[in-house]
Amino acid sequence: MAAFQALIDTTVSEFRADPRNKVYASQDLLLASVKEELDKTLSPEELQSIVSGYQSGDLDGDDEEIYDAATFCCSVLARECFADDPEDEDAEVDYDVEWIKNDDGSISAEIRPA
């Protein structure tokens, strides 16, 4: 949990220092999200394969569970960055995720309020 929460806190702090209409979940945060939710360590390549499978509509049950775990951090970031009361853990924020392939080969998720 420490790594996951530290990455969330850093991302939220960076967003609050320069608020915009989007926030980014780094590949490290996405991997930490899987570890937090499923206690499973995923390689960057495995994560990218699962995201590709999601984008092509070709995920099975296990991969779907991993995808949901990876995007858990997106819902946390959406709430903490875009909710009227970011401290309200029950606050729901509709958001969209766009997957980005970075120049270094990693992926990140761009999260925007819907």
C-alpha cells in the first residue's frame, strides 16, 4: 500500500500545483495499482498486453480482473482531482481514460472528467 499511496499522493500534489482538465497515471502507478488490488506483480510488458487486449476487445476473465485492478488508480485520481469534495471516499466522478504510449515505450493513462 505504501508505494501505491505514495504514487497517488505525488500525482495528486502535482495536479493540485497546476490543475488542468486531465491527470495522468504513470505506468509505475498502474503497476502499483495491480499490486495493491490483487497482490500481483505484473511486468510492464504484461500490463501493455492487457491494455492492448482491452483496446481490441479481446480480454478473458483473468485479464479483465487485472485490467480493472490497473485502472483502480484512475478512479482514485479522478475522485481526488475532480470531485467537489476530494476527501469524500464515497464521491463518484464520471471519467474517461485514454491510453498513451510514451516515447520511452511505457504506457500511461490520461484521465479526464466525463
